[in-house]
Amino acid sequence: MQKTKDRQLLQTVRRNPQEGLEEILALYGGTLQALVRRILQDPRDAEECLSDVLVQCWRMAEQLEEQEINLKGWLIVTARNKAIDRYRRLRKESTVPLPEDFELMAEELLESDRSEAEEVMADLVDELEAPDREIFIRRYYGMQSSREIGRALQMEEHAVNVRLSRGRARLKQRFLKRFGKECSNEKDL
């Protein structure tokens, strides 16, 4: 049912881009706008980012249709990636404050159309104890550097890096364990 709906929508985008993209905005615009605005605080940046997502959808409509890709999932991932890219670019140009509600942002970014592996990884990050959980959220969802995380949590940059390294090893071990694979030695990590 959803594949048929996605195929029809993508055919409309190919046949009449303006009409098709308007339909996409009507269906998914609110979700995409909320996601992009969580990363990009300036409404103009968010609007440009959303426009970039729609242009990308138009350019790839035929390929998306042929591969029967879940359109909503593709739009969400593309919007998130374009917003993060734009955030990084803006951050290099000036100081752009990152949203304070990292946990809410991380949950929203991960909740839509996740694979089983993504579900497990989100659960594993959620199970981390403080401050490791916040460090991971700030680093991998908030895109903060170790230095920025250290300042925010009153920790040394080196300590943040050590916690990230050890945390990744623990997450990998737990991840593999959930999928029935045991890590036999440090090399497996």
C-alpha cells in the first residue's frame, strides 16, 4: 500500500514537479520542517535546507521509484543530513549555538523508520549512564566537538575522548551480543 502511494507520488513529481513537491510538502512538510528546525535555529536556513531536500527528491525521483525506497524515510534521512551539513558549514563560518534539548532532538531524529539495528543502537545509547549518554548524544546527534562537550560538562577534552572510545567499544560489544555474536577478544572490538 505505502509502496504504491510512494510510487504514485514520485511519478507525479516526475510528470509535474511543482504539483508533486506540493503534495510531498502537504504530507511530510510538518515533520521535515520540525526536524530541520531542531538543528537549524534560523528559519531562513531551515527553509533553504528544506528546499534543498525537495530539489534532491525531484532529481532522484526516478531512482527512488525504481528502487522502491520508502519515501518518508528517505526524506527524513536526507533532511537530517542536509541540516547537519548546513549546520557544520555555518558553524565554520561563525559561532552558531546548538540547541539545548539534545535528548529530545536525538529521540526525534531516531524515531522515524528505523532499521532493527538502528533501534538496537538507540536503545543501547539510551541505556548508557551519565555522563556517557549525554556525551554520545552531544557528539553524534548534536555534532559537537570533544572540546565543546568538555566545556559544557566541565570535563577535560581528553576525558571526553576516552569516554567516547570506551563507550563505542562497550556499545559494539553489547550490539553484537544482542544479535547473537560474542566478542571473544579486544581485537573484535
